[in-house]
Amino acid sequence: MKSTKFTQFLSSLILIVACAIESYACGPFPPIIPTPEFFGLSGPHKSMSEYEREENLWLWQSLTSERIPLADIEEVVYRDSRSLFYDYTGYKPTKTDNLFYIYLNNSCDGEIIDLLGTAKDLEERWREIRSPWYYPRKHDHSGDTGDFHDIIEQCKGYNGERLKDRYAFQVTRALFASRDYASCIEYTDSAFADIPDSNLMKRMAQRYVAGCWSRLGDVNRADSIFAKAGDIWSLSVEDPVKYMAERNPEAPQFIDYIRGNATDTTFMQGVRPIVVELLRNNKVSCRGDWNFIMAYIDNEFNNNKSVARQNIHKALKQKFSSEELESLARAYKMKLDAQAEDYSNLLADLKWLERKTDLLNPDAQEWLRRCRNIIYVDWVPTLWNKKDYSTAILLCAYADNLAPSEQWHEAWTNVERHVYWSPTQVLNISKMRESEEYANLIDYGSLSFQMMGSLSSAQLAFVYNHILKDTPLYSFLCSKASTDKDYYYELIGTLALREENYNRAITYLSKVSEHYFKTMNIYKWGYLCRNPFTPYPSRWKVWSPTYAGAEPWEYESQAMRHTNKSNPKAKLDFARKMQEYKRQMTYGHTSDERGLARMMYAIGRRNSFEECWALTQYWRGECCGVFEPDLQYWEDDFAQRRYAFLYDYEETIGHKATEKFYDEEIKASLAMLTTDEAKARAHFTLNNLKTIVKYYGDTSIGQYIKTSCDNWQSWL
């Protein structure tokens, strides 16, 4: 709720905070359109070691107890040092809340304790020789390779079956750390010969074998082993994607590698012909993945939406490598459906998507972002361009209100530019809508509200009547969207004021409850306290800070000092007065009566777009830049292409146009006046006291000034 001039201040932190509160009180806000991933990885890229770590933690949990949190297992296996591990598992173990340590001690599982102790001993010795500060000490004959002979023999001496693969893996690591690459290869091939290829320890050991071959100079063999293990990141080939597609296309790391480069146009264009060849291979089982990739590339990079839709529908009929990818494919289908104006599955898809935003879902926030992206980026502009304003607004309002509707509020007061804060409170949307104290940040700062405010009053009236239709889609959307009569009627009335349609404004504003007016932000923050029929000599009060380096800024101090003193019937009273002045302009008995009415109408009209702008608008100019989201979809090109229809004061009405109309009407109204009394009255209203004293001093108003004002000369 700011003038465009106000956005220049940003010079003081306190002032920024004050601006935030006032800005949030009303709006506007740029369309907050999140940009989540629909094919690319939503989180950071994982290394091969991270894939192995995750799988290993699950294996440890299945080997011990599913009641042990993975975080506790990770702490013991990967984070704690050797000495700390022995402190917690020794003869008199140190007390701990870690459930993995508790399990090991209570179960007296010596096998696992011995294995983990050996692994930590190996890791610590290996870390030591990898340190740049390492040098051989006295009685240390290992040189820079370390001495792992005792660990190797200990691990080879294990005769059980339960941890056979894990002990064999430790031998592989120890031989690699010893730089005995030939022995490492020979031992690993032998030790894991009867262990399935799917075994994690075997796959991890094979990566060490590949490293051995690479160091021995056989890079081709190393690449072949890396590919089999899924380690695309370690490949030395020129085109790792093509190499993996030919040797191990089912590896989950392969898909994730492509997803990690999903925004790289050149990369993804190079992937497409490889995927085409893959889909010709009947041995490829997870064909849903690859058809999804095709759809994504064709839509995002080739602008071939029809082919993209064909591929996404193929994908959803086939097997996926993960539930995550299948869900992302269905969400992406919703984007493509919107672009094709296909409504057939919209309701079913929205119901499915809403379940993804359940608070118990760990990925609820990301799915909420995806839901809003689909609606804001694709569905709303498509519907709006078709002039289906009802569905567009209702769908947008659904997305606006889909998140948990609780907000933190800090009550505050402003005294001579000093901001004082009271304790924070939490309010849900229902309480916010009933509150006469706290700002409602949802209903008046949402994209759907901006969209409604971009229509004409007649259009919005039609929209409101239309959304009340009992259709399955509308009923579902109304479960989240606000359809309160006061909410719509007040906005329709405000739009009518903006259009100077005072009959319609009176019709709708008279039906809005006084309590609702008191819950509005423009009321709570004092923006309706000014008299719209008083000429204001200047738009803004200018204050220049005294401290060095500060820039002058312009501030609506009058409104700030009149918080909670607004008239709840200000808009209705204004509409009635303007309607009366409009009637008098036409049907007044004398030229003086018509001229004075014309002048008052001009003053009221001008003020309704300037000092008293809250009568016709919910914001001025642009929101303070500090609150504009730094998101991809608020770039100028997107805004111009998709949301250029949003109402903007500077472009639609404009200060210059308003002032020009005002000046012309004042001149015209003064020219209509015939008597000195009427002229004096007009100039008194305009605060032209000099003119009255000079030319109309003998009038009743002229005498009033001379007799009633002790220092009237100073007024002049």
C-alpha cells in the first residue's frame, strides 16, 4: 500500500520494518509464483557415496531394529570417532540417548561392535596417512601407505555368514588404502564371487576395484566397472550419458544424473536422441522414466507441446523406477493439460494433488509449491485468456488458501517515526477475518484478490454469481477459496467507485456489514480517515532525515497518525455524496449551484485517486521492492506475457491524468459561477483566502475571515 515515490526510501532498517507492516496491511504484491522442480532434482545433487550411505543405513536398520532412527545409525557408523565409539560400547559404556548404541549394548551384539570398531580403526589410520601433515614415525615402517596388515588378517579371519560381505568389504578397503592394487582386485573378485551382484557391499567393493584398474592404467575396464556400479560421476568417457545408456540404463543414479542437469538446454537436447534409442530397446523396463524425459524435453526446450502430451500419457501407462518420478510425471501432465485447455481430468488431478500437500507428508511444502506453480503459471493465464474469469479466480483463490492458514502477527504502534512492538501472536485465517486489530495478509495480499481487482465491477458481479453454482469442480474449489458475500460486495462496490458508477457502488456497499469494514486492512491502518472533499495542497508530507548519508523520503504520515479512526461507512458515504453532486451538476436550479456541485465533484474525484486513494484502490503504485519475491516467474518477460492484465495504478489512472482532469474541472466550475457569494464560497473551499480578501471582501465569507481569524494575514 505504497506510492511509487515511497519505494525509494530504503535508507533505515526501522523504516523498512515500518514499511513492511504497512505494505502487508493491504498490498499489492507481485504474483508469488514458486518455481519448483517437475523433473529436475528438488534437492541438492547427491554423490555416489551418498547413495551408498543411504542404502547402508537402511541395511543396518533391517539388520538390527526398525525402531532405531536412521539418524542415530548414521551418527554411530559415519560420524563418531573410534575413541568415542569405544567409549559408548566399552566395558563401562558412557551413557547416551543414541538408540543404536543402546541396542548394541543391551543386545551384547559383539559381532557388530567388533566390525564397526575395525572399520573405524581402518578409517582413522587411512585418514591419518591422507593428511598433508603425515610422515613416517619411529617404529613405523609403513611409509606413506600405512600398515593395515593386522586389520586385513583380522577381517579375513571372520568365519561367520551374517557379516561376511561387510568384513570382505573392509579387506578391499584396507588393500586399496595400502595401494596394493593388484591384490585388491584379486581378493575382491574371489571374496565376492558367490555374493549376488545386487549386494551393496559388493557394489561398493567394485568401485574400489575400478579405482585400482584406473590407477594401474586400464581406464576402459575401470569405466566398465563404474558403469555397472551406477557411478556415472567417475566415468572418464567423453559422453557419460551415452555410455551409461548402453551399459546400465536402469541404474537409479543414471536418471538422477540427467535430472541434475535438467535446466541445461544443450545437455538435455543431447539426451533426447539417446532416450529415443533407449525406448527402442525392449529390455528397458522402467519406460515411464524415459517417456517422461521425452515429454519434458519436448515441452521445455523444443516447444512441441503436442508431442510432449503424447509422451506424458505414454509414460503414465508404463512402469517407473520410483513413486517420486511417477508422481512428478502426473503433476507435469497437469501443466500440459492446462496448455492444451483439457479440463477432463482437472478435478481428479486437483484432489490427488491436494493429498500430496497433507502436513504429514515430509514433502508437503514442495508439493504445495508445485500445486501453486501449476495453477498460477498454466491454468490461471489459460482460463483468463479464454475469459473464463470465474474459474480462473476461484482456482487461483483455492491455490492462495491451500497452505496452512496461520500467520504470525506483531502488534505495533508508530509515534513520530518510532516503532514499538508488542508480543507476537498466532492467528488462523478465521480469526484474522474477524479481527479488528491484526492485518489480514492472505485475503488482501493474494494473487486472486489482485485478479478480482483487475476486472470491472460488472464483471466481478457476474463472477460472484457464477461461482456460487453448485458444480463438482466449484464445490471442491470453494472448500478453500473465500466466497464470503461481504468480501465480494465490498470489492465490487470499490470497483464501482473507481469507475464513477455511484449507483452500483451504493447498491453493493450498502449490503456490506459494518463489522466487515472494520476488519479490513485499509480501515485498521487508518487509510479512510481523510475527508475526500477537502483540497489537499500537496500529495505527500516530505521529511528529510538529519543523519548523514540518509536520503529524503516521502511518507503518508497523516494516515499513520490516525490509525483506527477511519469511518467504517466512508466508502458508502462518499458514494452517496458523489451521486448527489452528480445530480446537482445536471439538475441544479442555478448556475451557481451546478458550478459548486461540479467543483465538489472534481475535488472528490481527484482525492479518491490521490490522498484518499483507499476509496477506489487497495494499493498505490508498487509494493516496496524489499518484499518482491526473487523468483523466476516474477521476471519482466513473464509478467508481461502472463499477468499483464493485473490492475496497476500508474498505467490505468495515473497521477498526471488525474491532476489534469482536476485542474480543467476546477477552472470550468469557477467559470460557471455568477455571484460573488458563490465565488467566495468556492475559493474558501479551495483555501484561496488571498483571492477572497482581495476580490470578495464584502461577502459574508470575506467578513467571516476578517472577524473570525485573529491572524488571518498570516494565512495569506
